[in-house]
Amino acid sequence: PEPGGPVSGEMVAPILLVLCGLISWVLLYISFCQINSQYCYEWNCRLVSLIHGILIVLLSAYVGFIDGPWPFTHAGSPNTELQIQVLCLSLGYFIFDMCWCIYFQTEGLLMLSHHSLSILGIVMPLVLEHSAVEVNAVIFGSEVTNPFLQIRWFLRESGCYHTVLGDVVDLLFVLLFFGVRIGVGGRLLYCELSSPLPLPIVKLAGAAMYAVSWMFMLSIGRFAWRKSYYKYKIWRERSRHSLHPQNNGHTKKAS
């Protein structure tokens, strides 16, 4: 739009899409609260997060890998209609979740920083009308681990975390986070920084988002080390008992 002029039609449509997305996520949360009244508010909010994670991963994967253009070679390219729609849907969710986290005070500074960067990172291509291709790719990488994070929480709340299923979920979460968010995300950041098309502010936002991913990775790495060491200790104790079986506190005599 011209300085001092009204908002252009190109901006009215995304604003309406974001509002529709926000209302949809709020209504979904309210519906879960009504249906699952026996569970806490966080349970229902995480159900919304799980649905958003699965849905947005499928949509962003289609946008980035099938519909195109390819995010590793077309960083800074003009937005497509489908890219805009996916970004608006996800932006509505992040606004809802950010408000929920602030109201219930359930998250720390790192997660709130992640949500703030996500909101700003999505708003930028909508306003600039380009760079949605790489932002969609970032959303895919950021949300591909989200379903496992939510499932892990549900397993813990249900008392089923310390099972084989809990171990599988943890393993997939760690591998996907390191492989996609750190590995593939690093490659995407390199393509973003080396391309002459994206604006410096877009490159700065990408670097900040990648730095937040590394902060999460350090915490996840410490968790993975502690859990692996704990599992190793249990395995060693079981191996020791199998080699030296005992009966009533006394070692069995060989026959």
C-alpha cells in the first residue's frame, strides 16, 4: 500500500485468513474442553497442538516438495496462494498458543522466544509478499518433531511413558530433531544466507530461529545422554544378575 493509504487488497485476504485460522483453533480448543472436561486445560491445548503439528507438516510438505518451488534453490521468490494459505493457518495457531501459554504461564523464556520468532517469521513474508517458500520449509522442520513431543507428554500423563512405546517416541523425536531441524535446517540456512534475493531482515530471522533450535538441541542432547546412561545401567545390572543368579539371598550351587 502507498504511505498513508488504505490497506491493499493483497493484505486484506491474509488478515482474514489469519483471523479465520485463529477462530478455528480457538473453537477446536473449546470443543475439546467440552468433550474432555475430565482432563486439564493443558491436555486439551496439547491436543490442538498435536492436530496442528500433523496437519501443518502434511501441508507444508506438499507446498515445499510437491507444489513447489524448491526451497533450497528459490529462497526469496514471490509467494504463491497456497503458501500464503498455509502460513495464515499456522500463524493463527501460533497466536492462539502464544496467548494460551502467557495466560496459563506454562512455558519458559525459550519456548516463548520460539513462538515469538515463529509469529514474526510468518508475518514477514506475508507483508513482504516474498520468501514464503523458505518460511514454509522452516515450519515443516520445526513442526515435524511436534507430534512426538505431544505424544510423549500424553504417555507421561497416562502413566505409559516408561514403556517400549515411550522409548520409541523419544528415539524418533531425538533423531528427527537432530536430522531435520539441525541437519536439514542448517543446509536451508546456508542457502538462505548465500542467496541474493532474501532481504537482510529475513536472513536475520532465519539465523535467529536456527539459534533457538540449537538451544533446544543442547537441552535434548543432555536428556538423551541421561536417558541412555540410565538404560545402560539397568542393562548392566540385569546382565550381572543373569550371570550370578541368586536364590533367597544366596548364590545357587552348581549341580
